[in-house]
Amino acid sequence: MTNIVLIGFMGCGKTTLGRWLADRQQMDFVDTDELIVRLENMSVADIFEKKGEAYFRDLETKVLRILLGEEQDGGENLRIHKSTVISVGGGVPMREENRALLHKLGKIIFLDTSVNELVRRLERDETRPLLRGGALREKIERLMDERLDIYDDTADIIVTTDNRTLNKVFDDIIKEWG
Ligand code: S3P
């Protein structure tokens, strides 16, 4: 069983590509944010606001462990059983422990998207607590500065997504797969 793990900045298209890819390859699809929302019964924005970012970050690690079957999930049966595309929140690779878990989960693909494109895609977004409240470009640039090298180093495959259709991104993945 080979799973595909999609990493990258908020708005890079992990969920869109992930669902499309899963459908195309007859794989399952999971999104770590969606699992967190399901387990907590609360939106990501509400978890940040009411419980704090540190609590959310611990949940991210917990969900990776649940997918690997290393932690119980209260009978939800979330452990991965068949080949799955796993889209992970943009902050997940920042924790060293998470990076090791991501490598255990599958082949890691970094969807590399330019700041210009991210600004365009995230302009009207209300769901990401880290980007709320103005100065969007500066916020993206600052976070990208902290994250880009880690995304690069964590990835087995890097593909750019600017001005590329899902089919083109897929072709690039196949070329790089090895
Ligand atoms: C975050 C990314 C979000 C979500 C949360 C924090 C981040 O997921 O986990 O808002 O730190 O980059 P997406 O990357 O799916 O938007």
C-alpha cells in the first residue's frame, strides 16, 4: 500500500488536487483538518479561538498517529486501511515529530505555489485564523520564510502549481515519481 501525502502552504490546492487524485487513482482521501473538526466537533477557527494554537498543533500530531494506527480514535475507525491520499494542514510539517510521522504515512509531495498566486487565492478566505485581519501578503511572506525550506526538505517530490491544470500537475508527479 502506497499512500500519498500532500504538503504545502494554505491555499496551494492540497485538498482540490488530493480529491481529484484520489478519484482518478481509485484511492481514499483524507484531510487532517477535516478529521480534527470531526474529532473535536468544532471548526478550525473555533479551535484556534477557544482552545489556542498549541492545542490545535497537538491535535495535528494526534491525527497523524491515529491514521497510522498508533493511537486510538474512540471507535471512529480512522486508521488507514487502503491506499489513501492524505492532505495535511499547512503547519503540520513544522514539527519534527510530525515529519517523521508523515514519512511513515507515505510518499510526500510538496505543492509549491508562489506568494502572488497564494495572495490571489486567499484574498477572500475567512477560514484560516493565521491569515485573518489585513496585511495578507506580509503574513503569507513571513510564514513562507519560516516554512519553505522545511517543505522543500521534507518532500520526496516537489511540483509547482502556478498556472498549471490538475492534469499537468499529475504529469509532473508521475515524471518525478521514480
Ligand atoms: C494552517 C493551515 C490550515 C489549518 C490551520 C493552520 C497553517 O490548513 O490547518 O488554519 O498553519 O498553515 P490548510 O493548509 O489546509 O489551509
